[in-house]
Amino acid sequence: MSSHAKLTKRFSRRNGPRKMLIKGLMVNLIENQKIITTETKAKELKRHFDKAVTLAKKQNLNSLRLLMARLSNKDAAKKLYFEIAPALKSRTSGYTSVIKMPNRKGDNSPMAFIQVL
């Protein structure tokens, strides 16, 4: 089987745990504005976070409800909608930056620092 048109990384997880991993990373990024994770997770998180910010920038009730449903954390969704999105209103894209870091000591996994701009 080829992997043509596969848009997401699988992270050796099934569908449910993979979605929860992305949700958890997004909530942590919203709450802390910066996190350290593996490089592949950071790149995948950037994709999902940028889409969420673009949705939050619409500033209508439907986008707030969609964010609450997708993040499953009302406080994080409200912070993204009311604080982060208005601050990024002037930008059209590139809401996060991924900075490579040295490999992790235990398993030599490539690490990255992701932050909201």
C-alpha cells in the first residue's frame, strides 16, 4: 500500500488516541504559549493550531462553538478565541514557530520548541 494523499502523521496510534494527543498538545500550547515536544509532533501541531486560529479569527458564535467542540476544553477555547486570535488578527498565516533543539538524551529523538508568535 502506498501512502499517497495521507495528510496526517499516525504516531503509531489508532484514530482516537491520536486525536486526543493532538487535542492535548493544542490545549497545552494555548495555555502556556510555548511547549517542548518531538519534532514530528510539533510540525503536526502547527498544522492543527494554525487552522484553529484561523477559525477563531472569524469572531462569530459558530466559530467559538466549533472551537469548544474540537478542543474539548472550554477554558482553552475561550482563551484562544478572546485573547490569542485578536492578538494575531493582523497576520494572515504563520501563527507559530517551530525551533529545532538538540536530540533527547534518553532515546535520541529529535526535539523541537513550538511557540505562539
